[in-house]
Amino acid sequence: MADRQVDHRLRRRGGRPLTGFPDVAIVGGGIVGCAAAAFLAEAGARVELFEQGQVAGAASGRNSGSIQDPFEPVMRELHTETLDILRELDDFELPREPAGVLVLARERAVVEALPEGELLSPAEVRALEPVVAPDLWARRLDTGYPVQPAAATVALARRAHRAGALLHEGRAAWPWVLGGKARGVLAGSEHCAAGSVLVAAGPWTSEVIDPAGAWQPISPVWGVVVEVLMDAPPRHVLEQTGVDALVEGVPEELFSLVVADGSVSLGSTFLSREPDPAAWAGRLKRAGVPFVPALERAKVERARACARPVSLDGRPLIGQVPGVDGLWVAAGHGPWGLSTGPATGRLTEDALLGRAKLPPELAAARFAG
């Protein structure tokens, strides 16, 4: 996809030399890592970012592509700031107005119990979206900005590059910790000394920080998204009730449908192990037909899987890792990476440079054990 192509001048690949001593070494080239790199570099820090694959190659580029309000007080503040950041990005266009989200269920009581949004009867739902099945109730939420999944992350990577950050794609890195202090990163056979290390490795953050597995506040939850062709796709983002309750436990699959630039993404799964995306395509279609009958005739184009970084309480972890001086973390957004990640990068910059204290609800120290 064109929006995933990062200009080759942003990249340092394979065995190319490192600069020597950046102020901050970042592990992870998803939306949080790229945002942090941009803000830190713009603040004058020397930044090098290490991504084992390609920028936006994992969850930040393989999601459904809907930027939505989490409707949770702490996360909502991050979302509001994220929208402001995205509106200012070059090479990225946030829709001027939200498409709206219809949260669907068969029973009125189920959607009536939801705390947000306008309650719609089945007839009102059909008037808004004729493709929706005729017996469904809904809450309409005034949120939902459908975008190409990787576009914001790539735009932030370009912003980081313009500010002077170096991005090393195809280069895995691990924190180099000695005597209770982060000295930099280990990148292949090289030691890259750095003033601080920020791990923004999404679902793999716990493993990168503590390979022994004693500190595991973030775990991967795998989602499959299937791209389908529809003659008359909906205008709204469509969701089955329960998609927002990832941390509380959900069924293996819940219906969602997002349309961005003509691409229709059907999802999603919530699995503890990496799935075979192609094997789930038919099952997700069948699960979607009771909500959108036209999906029965929709042609599957491709399927993709990604792991969401889910924290123990559903909120991201930001700040110094307990017990290791100079080792920082910014990860754990669950399904809200696109919706809150850029603001997390900005908040991380403030905290790492000593400009502001972190809200205790987001501080990594809350999981010190």
C-alpha cells in the first residue's frame, strides 16, 4: 500500500553505522514510537529509533483504521489531544467530521444500558444505514474517523525524520542494562550508548523489557481483519456491543465494519495466540451477516492479523520502568493505539525531558511488581 512506503532517506538498514550517542534510543516503530521520536527531536533531543521490521508494520498498520473516542476519562484526554496532533500533520488528512459509530445489538436493553450516544430504534437504524439488518437497536456515537491504517504512523515517522531523528528499519534492538541502569540498546552485534531508552514495542513491550517474564503488565491479544468488497458499504463505523470491553474479556470474535477510502475492513477477533488470518475469513463473514446481510455476497480480498498491546487495566503505561534508571516505556493502548498514541508520544516527551509529571493513572510505576 502506498501509505506504508517510508521515504528511503528516513531509513538506516542492516549494518549501517550508528551515530554514537543519542539522547534517546527508541525501540519500536509504531504510532507511539514514531510520535515520541518526532516530539523529542523537535524539542532538540538526538533520537534514534529501532524497528525490527518496517515502520507501521504491526498493529499500527494492520488495524481496522478507525480513530475513535474511548469514552473513558483518562484515555479521552489523550484522544482529544491526538485529534489536534493529527490535524496538524503533513502527508495525512484526518476527515473533517467523524463518520459516527453505530453500536449494535438485538435487544433494546443491551444498547440502552450503554452510557453514551443516541438510542436508535431498528427503524431509525435502517433509515441511517439501509445495509444494517432490520431487527437491530443501536447507540449512535459522534466519533469515528476512518483512515488508512498506516497513514498516521508513516506521517509521524516523516515528521520525526524532518526534525533530525534517525530511523533504523529492519534492525531489532533490546535495552542494554547494566548495574540497574539503561546504558543504551543492543542492536545486533553493536552496543549503541544512549542517555535514555524508550521501549514502545506494542504487544512485545513486556518481553523486550524483561525477557525473563517477571514483569508482564502488557500482553498481546490477536485480531484478524478481513478486507471485503461491498457494492454499497455503510457510511458509519459499525460495531457489535462489547468491542470496547477488551480488557474485561470478550468472545473470540465480535463484529465490526470500517470503511476508509473505499476499503472495507471486517473484524475482529480477540485471541491469545497468533491466528491464521485466512482461516478466520469465512468465520468473520458468517458472524457479520446477522448485522449486515450483504456481507454474505461480499468477496474477500485479503486478511491480516495483528496483536494489540493490552495492559492489565486497559490503560497505557508511560514513564520509567520500576527498578531500572533511564529505561522508559510507552505502550499498552489495546485497541486505542491510533486514537490515543500520538498524544502518548507527546506526554512521554514531556515526562522524559522533565517538563511535566505523568498522571498516576498512566504511570508505569502502578505495575511495579
